[in-house]
Amino acid sequence: MKSIKALLVAHDDETRLAVDDILSTLGHRYDTAHSLAEAKDLLAADGYAYVLTDFEIPARPGGKPRMQNTEHLLAQAGKVKRHMPPVVVIADRLPHVDDEDKFRWAADMRTRGATTFICRPFRTGGRTLDRVIQKLMARHADGVRLESIPLMSRKEPPIPPGTTNAIPLGPLPPSRKAPVKLSRESAQGGEAAPVPSSGEGRWASVPNEPIDLDSFMARFCEPRGKENRICRKRALLAAARHKAVTLPPLAGARKHGQANKYFTHDLLAAWQGFRDEGVELPPALPEYKGGTDG
């Protein structure tokens, strides 16, 4: 079996040593780049299964680390001959930075090609770097992008029963199925998905009518400003484009200038699953939450 080879882009010894221990345990080989210039030269060979990179890297050895250099690295990764390797961005928890700025940075990097994020220092339980890499390889082997995780530290709540969009961070237990990729035909409209049994009682008074994402958040989620809702909607659509989550089928064909609309019950069933996958969305109001977590 051909061994898996990674590219690590890190300028500090502490990160390199921590990653070295983990990749050695996994049996993965790797090359190290200390700057954007070195990483570009190595990526040109197009032989890496995945890339691990600091959130901020210097342009040249000894230079000042900058987020913009990491953005240039993502652009370079997208130019490799065969395919863009998955990219894991390693970030500090940044307690001094406003959460909204963290969200914007993460959303911007997702748009530029980042696959997922992990916070440093690496956890020793739960969502560890080992598990992220293993999941990355399993999902990427099937042509599916790993879920995007925001920069903010988050708890990992249980996945609500009946949520097909949620992807667990470890191997899939026998009782869960992998998310189903919608065909082009099914995404153009059709019947609403059946309401999970756990939600029938809660949603009996909610008409299962077409609704766009902005209106859904305004009506069924905890209050947020209009600008905040727009940012969250963009994050969800970006996650769907990267196949981190699967949006429900459209409630009907979208006309020019109109927003996509989905059946209300479909969004109620999927909403917590989107949040569990790390998409920064406002929580559903308690009376509309699906699953068993109340």
C-alpha cells in the first residue's frame, strides 16, 4: 500500500514537533515548509494527500507571519495538476479577537479553499488532529470535502436522530448512515422530506410551506441582526458548496432574482445538524428545536 504523504507548513518548532508526533503515530510521511515560498515549490510536485498549515505563515523564511500569505497558499493548492489537496488550517484560539471577526476569517478561508480548521494546542480527546486527518482521508477518498469547522472552540453536541446532514467526527457507527448527495434533479424541487417522528408533535402547528433561509432564521431562530443573518446564510451556502453539509431539496424552481426556498419542516429537521457540523448559524428557538435535546 502506498504510504500517505502530507505537506506541513509551519514556521515554529512547537507546532512542528506536535504534528510530528501525531503523523508518526498515523504512519504518514510529510515534508515541511517554513514559508509560503518553500510551500509553493513543494506543492508544484503535486504529490501530497493533504496539507496542514498555520493560520499565519511568513512569505519567506524569517519573515513576519501573515494571514494573507496563507490565502496565497490556498490559491496555490488549487493550481496543482491533479486535484486540490484537502487543507487543514491550524489556528490559535485567539481569545483577544472578537468572535465575529473569527467567523469572518474562517468563512473567507473556506471560500478560498480551506477544508477545515483545528485549534492549537491540539486536543488529546474528542476532536483530535488524528481524528480530523483520518476523517479527511476517508471522506476525500470518496470525493467528498470534510466539514468546515469554525475557528472558535466549540463543544461537540450529540447528533440529533434523523439528521442526515450530520457527519460524526469518528468512524461511522453501524446505526448511522453517511450523508446522501443529492442529484441535480432532486435539488431542483419536489416533495418535502418526511418530518422526523421526534419533530411531528413540535411542528404540527407550523405550516410546511416554502421559505428562504433569511426568512427562516428571522422566524424560527434566536434573534440576530439582518447583517448577521446574511453572513450566516453565506456560511451555510459555502459549506453546502464544499459538500460539508447537504441542503434539503428546493421547494420549487428558483426564478431569476429570487432566493432559493426550501420546505419549512425540512429546514427544521436539518438545522441542528448544520450547527453540529460547525456552520455558524443562530440556534433554533427552543420550541422549534428538533431531535431529543429539547
